Amino acid sequence: MKIDSLDRWNVDASHPLIIAGPCSAETEEQLYETTKAIKAEGISLIRAGVWKPRTRPNSFEGVGQPALQWIQDIKKELNVKFAVEVANAMHVEEALHYGIDVLWIGARSTVSPFIVQEIADALRGCDLPVLIKNPINPDLALWIGAFERLHQAGVTKLGAIHRGFSTYQKTRFRNIPMWQLPIELKRQLPDMPMICDPSHITGKREMVAEISQVALDLNFDGLIIETHCNPEKAWSDASQQITPQALGELVRNLHIRKSSSQDIEYITHLEDLRTQIDHADREMIEILASRMELVAQIGAWKKKNNVAAFQLDRWNEVFKSRKEWAKSLRIREKFIVELFNLLHVESIRKQTEVMEDIRDENETESGLRVS
């Protein structure tokens, strides 16, 4: 998939790319004041919600077409560019008519191949940057499929927006980051510009700077941050929007990491550490293989004694003790919990597999099974 780099998008391609603006374009005055203040902080690519897909009806769902006229007027006066979300062919047609510079497809739209295809068909032949937010649930194939649909329609200025994933768990995030998903997307599509949306990941303005820095530490190409001239009175997502002044301070305080270094000392030491990691990983996999062999023996022994594969008391004992061992070695508890949950699932699978094999062998020996 050939994707154009950011420097061919006809926008400010400085690193990191910053897109900022209100969750919703509420009034012409609100949009103008916010845009003017953001421009004063040195940022000229503005986001604004024109159509707002809301969870429930009767919520504020955006001003719609009138906001596009405001945007057109503000673009001319303040010499800025605008990005808006589109969710169907009509949105695309109106956005193009009013000279919108960048489009994005929201998380609720990404989940539907029908919606994405409709947008792709409407954009066929258009040379416009299109950003695609990750789907609400952690489905990498669905995310990649959306890019493929746009690319097949001839859109080559593509970028990804990582806005986190919904969860029923109680966490400090509005949408959990699950950084491994955008990292895997980048591995599969290395030329894809990656933009982080810390506003939707956190849901809290107090955390936006923290997650912005994490994204840059992971070599993201830019940030899209909800910014409002009076966040407390915003008509939507008030708790996660920041002021233009706070945005400027956030950007100035970001630590920009180099993607790599040609320093010989850095390269030599890094390669030495990576070699040690390779050896440690090999040993770890060998230990896992030994563990699975023990699991298989347990499965056979349970089968012989007519005992079920899963015993809750034993699992509770393992779960508790491994967390304590990890704590004593200063390993993060959440990591160990996730790791041993995976190990437990695989161990149960292995035991039941062994039990089934033994049953098959016994039935064959007894003449009960015909091959």
C-alpha cells in the first residue's frame, strides 16, 4: 500500500504535527475565538466537529452545514486549515464544497465497512488527506480494512488516529490506549503516519499532556487535541478539552525524541543490550516449553484419576503467589496478571487437549472407534 508522507499533505508538516480545536463548532463566535487563540500559539491546522455522532438521540449532534460556512470564512481571515469528521457521502460532498483541507473518519464509522466504503466511493479521485480513527473495539483487521478501502479508491494521503478502545473495566482512561495495537499497525504499514488523540483516550484534560508525551516517546507523528476557548462551558466533551493557552504550554513542554541515532557508542551499546534480550527471550521460551510439558503431564495424571482440568483453589493460589513474587522483583502487577491469565488459558487448553488424546487412544484400543 503506497502512502504519501506528511510532507506531501499540503499542511504544516513540522514534527510533531499538531491538530487542535473544539470538539464541536458550537457558534461562529466560539469557533472564531478558539481558532484565533490556537493560531496565536503557532498551530494552524484546526479540528472542529461539524456533525457529531452521539451515543443517544436528543444530545447536541453538531450544527451541520452552517458551521462549514463559518469555517470557510475563518479560513480566509486567519489563514488556517481545517479538519472535520465525515460519516457519509453527503458529509464528504459538503466538506469538499466548502474547501475543508483534511477529513477524518470516526471510530463509530470505522466499525462499519459499509460506511467506510460509502465514504471511499465519495472520495474517489480526490487528492485530500484522510485520517481514520481506530474502531471502538480492538480489531486491527477492521482498522486496516478501512485503509485498504480508501486506498483502493485512490486516496493515498492516509493517516491513522489512535483514540483508544472502549472497555467495561474501570480504568483511569475513557478509552484504554492498548498501545500494542497502533504499534502493530505501524509494523504492518510502516509508512502510515500515526496521530494520537489523547483527549479521547483520557477523557480528562488533566491527563492530556501525560498521554501526549507517551505517544511521542513511542514515535507517533503527531497529536490531535480537543481545544476550546471556554472548555467548562463546551456543549460536548467538556471534561477533556483544554484552553488554547494550555495547548501552547503542552506543546512547548513536549520532549521530542529522535527516531534513531548514528552515534557509534549508542549503536554498539544498543546492539549489545538487544543481543542479551535475544538470549533472555530464547531462555524464556525454553522455560515456557518445559512448563507446558509439565502441564501436559498434569493433564494426563488428572485424566487417569478422573479429575477435572480446572481447579479454582489451585488457580487462586497461583494467581496470588505470582503477583507476590513479581512485586518482590519490582515487576508491574498488571503485567503479571495479564501474563498469567494468558498462561492459564493455554494451560487449560493443553490439559483438555491431552485428556482428549488419551480418551481417543483408549477408545481406539477398546475397539469403540473406527478409523
